[in-house]
Amino acid sequence: MYSVLVRLATLVTSAGLLQSSCVSVGPRGGGGNSNSVTVKFVNATTAALDPQFYATGQDLGDPNETLFQPQNQITQGYGFAGTGLIPGGQTSPSITIPCDEARSIGTLGGAFKNPSTGDLLGTGSKRALSIDYAYLCGDSIVFTFRSNPGFSNSFFVE
């Protein structure tokens, strides 16, 4: 557990992603399929949420160049009617991504939208995670999006 936290702190610090937010790493069970990573999104706000989720088979490097590219965004298979939009107060069904396609995963912060008008209310913080540092093949990762008073997000590795 300690080595995982040290690796995570090193990754977050070296990537310049350290911000005032919560990062939790739970007990490592690898309880899922050892050839994949499972991801779930919790919208703990009243706003509609686009989690702005990305995954790639490339090592993390510079997240803006390797991960946060349009071709890496996953917008289907979870959320309302599989659209990737998550209504306020709801949790998405889990999505499973093969490990060779999930060497790096992350969120641009999440776009929080007015559920009636679709107008943007705010965004959370960018998060970029790398396999073997922040999570392992077989892990489940839960991204939680909150509003308190601004918009924020955190992740938890199970």
C-alpha cells in the first residue's frame, strides 16, 4: 500500500497535477478481470454531468499530448441511454476497458450542465492516471464528481 501511494504521489507531482482535491487509493484486490480495468462515474451533484473521460493504450507522458485527444474520448456505453451523460444524483453503470487500451485514463474535469437548459455551470479539475502507478490491471476505479461550493472530482481505486 505504501509503495502504491509513493508511486501515485510521484506521478501526480511530476505531472504537475497536484491540486487541492482528494485522491484515495483503496485496498488493491484486482478483483475484476485481470485483463481489464473497470471504471464507474458517480455524479453527486444536481447538475447533469459529462465526465469528459479519456483512455488510451499509450503511456501517459504529457497528458495533453497522449491522453486528452479527441480520438481517446469515450462518450458511449455509460450514462443516460449510453450517451455518456450522467443525470444528477446518479451513478453510471461500470464500463470495462481492456488493459492494453487503458494504459492511461483520465478526465478533463467533467462538464457540469444545467439539466433543463444544457448550459455549462462549471468544470472540475483535470485528472490523469497511469497504469502500474495509480492503478493496476484488474482494478476498479470510481470517479466521483461533486459540487461543494465549486465543482470538483476525485477518484478511488478498488
